[in-house]
Amino acid sequence: MRVGVILSGCGFQDGAEVHESVLTLLALDRAGAEARCFAPDRPQARVVDHLTGQELPETRNVLVESARIARGEVADVAEARAGDLDALILPGGFGAALNLSDFAVRGPQAEVDAGVARLVREVHAQGKPIGAICIAPALIARLLGAEAPRLTIGSDATTARALEACGARHVRCAVEDCVVDEERRIVSTPAYMLGPSIRRVAQGVEGCVREVLRMARSAVPGPTRR
């Protein structure tokens, strides 16, 4: 079982949320799945000092920073192919809304990185499951909103309305749980959109990974989704 994991840098304020990313990789490994990490090869939208919270006047690369989490085992998402994967998972962190897309700036009018958009759409078109964690469901809503997927970011009303403006149907969800859209084969969980602890976030992430793998294992050959 090969699962793509799309990272967006390293650090929740300007990249991938480290806890969510590591919990995803751990849950996949414990389940016997092979994680294949990808990230866009592009500059970060911003760089933040995570000790002070101050934005820094420097440039960092999303792929290079993602390698910190992946221990160097990460490839340019532009090179990823859906045919090589059984499923796809996107951890959160502001990087999902700043580097994988610009949802944090443009909301429902956001643009998604071309390589990320292509891979998500290809995986979905092949009927393979997708997991989205924390704010990453916003990206899924922007790309697949025409299908009215059931998604969650937890309970934040403003963000939920932005997802619904993209066409998604938002479902309130506790941090320990996940929302499963069986028809569209999408699973989402709030994680640090709610917090408040790594233990409780882990429950939701592990459930999300478990459901994604269940869907991947139950996949049967059939026509490509349109």
C-alpha cells in the first residue's frame, strides 16, 4: 500500500504542522503502508520565527523545508503520479493555505499549486481515497467543490463558510473524530484547527489514516471518475 503525503514546509506558522505530519507518517507505518512524501519546489509564501512568531525577511524553499520532516525522503510533487499511489493524505499547518494554495489570503477564490492540484485531481479521478487534515480540507473544497464533498475543519464558522462557498458541505466534528465521505472517498479531521493536545489530535489523525487505508484496500477496478 503506497500513500502519498503532501507536505508544505516545516512548522505550523509557515509550513506543514509537524505533529500532524509525523502522526500521519507514524500511523501509516504502523499500518504497514509505505509513505511517499511530496512537496512543491517553490519559495514559501512567508518565513516565521516559531520562537517569537515574527515574520522574517528571508526566503526558504517548500521542498527543502519539507525534507526536514521527511528525513530527506521527499520529491517534487510535480513528479508524482497518481498511478503510483493507492491513496493521498494532506497534513495541515498554514503551509497548506499559504504554500500549497493561497487560501489564507484569497479564501474561496484561492489558487492551488499546479502540481498539487493535478495530483489531487488525478488521485480522485482514479477513485482512490484522499485524507485532509486541519486546514487542508479547504484545498480539497477548492479543487473538488463541484462535487459537494462532505468535509470538516472542526467548528470555526468563518472557515466553514469559506469551504461552503467553494461548494463543500461542512460537517462539525470533534478533534478526536473524522468525517468520512464514502461516495467521494474523502476523509477529513480537524486536528489543530481545534487542538488542544497532541494526544487528542493523534486520535483524529489516526482515525483519518485508518479510514483512508480501509477505502484504499476496498478499492475495486472500475471506470475512471469524471
